[in-house]
Amino acid sequence: MIQTLTVSLAIFGATASLAADSPSFAAERLLVPRVDSVGQVAQYQDGTLTRLPSGEFRLDGVDTLDMGKVYQLPGIQSVEVRTIGTGPVSVLLRVNGVDPSCDHVSPLRFSQRRTGNRFDVVISSRHLYDKSPSYGCIDSYRPFRVTVPLDVYGLSSGTYTFSVNGVQTGQFALASENRYPDDCHETLERQCPK
């Protein structure tokens, strides 16, 4: 029962902001790149579950997003908001920061969650060590500059705020409803012509 509940939370809690966030299934193994907790975007990363002959899933392992462990939050130095287009628009965050270079084994991972008018963005990186870096590596950092597209299509006009790794915050405004005016679907309360 607990394994089944874990799988449900993993599948429905993982909102994909990029293709790398999508769960995948092959050879009886379900890989879940990220799961949000109530208090933290991407709290759980790289979950691996194995389908048992009974059809239930067993959780084989998962990493957590904690400073000093396998996944880390790199230091964020600045965030610039760039709005592109005239309607609908794209909103990009240009993020500058530094990541410890010791035992670094993967590219940066971007995750986002929108709650109301607030975007919480997490940029994390995976390292080989668990709890403490290799000796002599503490002062070694590599700078980065990345662009994170926010999922703003379909949003109403208004002011939106964002937070990157909980330290850099800001806001942007959408002047009008951010979708094509001829979008139609029953959830939009606009029926498409037949």
C-alpha cells in the first residue's frame, strides 16, 4: 500500500517544466526525475521504482535536495527578467551564479512551480559526494549563466513574482491575457466552431 501511494505521489506531484522532468518507464523501472514537496520545489530527485510481479512498485532509491548532500543548490548572484514577444509573450529568467566544481557530475537541473501569482524556481546540481566534498575542493567554484523559461502561456494579466533558489526574488507583469485570442476549448469557456 505504501509503495502504491508513493508512486501516485511521484507521478502526480511531478510537474514538468522541462522535458528532463518527465518520468520514464523501461525494463520494469520507473524513473522519476523530480517530485515537489509542499515546502520545496524538487525536494526529491532521481527516484527509482521497480515494478514487482504483483504489479506494485518498490521504491529503490531517491535523492533529496539538501545542501551538503548529493543534490545542491548553487549560489545565485543575479537574476534578470526578459520578456520576449508581443502576445502571447515569453518570460525568461537569465540567472548568473556559481556552483561548487568539486565532484560535479551532471548539468544544472531547472525546476519550477507556480502557485497563484508566484513562481518558485529551483536550480540544482548533482555531485558525487554525500555530506562533505573531496579534500581540497571546498574553494573551487565554476560560474554559470543559464536561461530559465517560465511557464506563462495561458496566464491572466497581472503582476507575478518569482523566487530562484529562495534567495533571488523579483516580479514581472503581463499586460493582457497571455494566449492567442482564438484559443477555444470548453475549459476556456470558448467553444470551437464546428
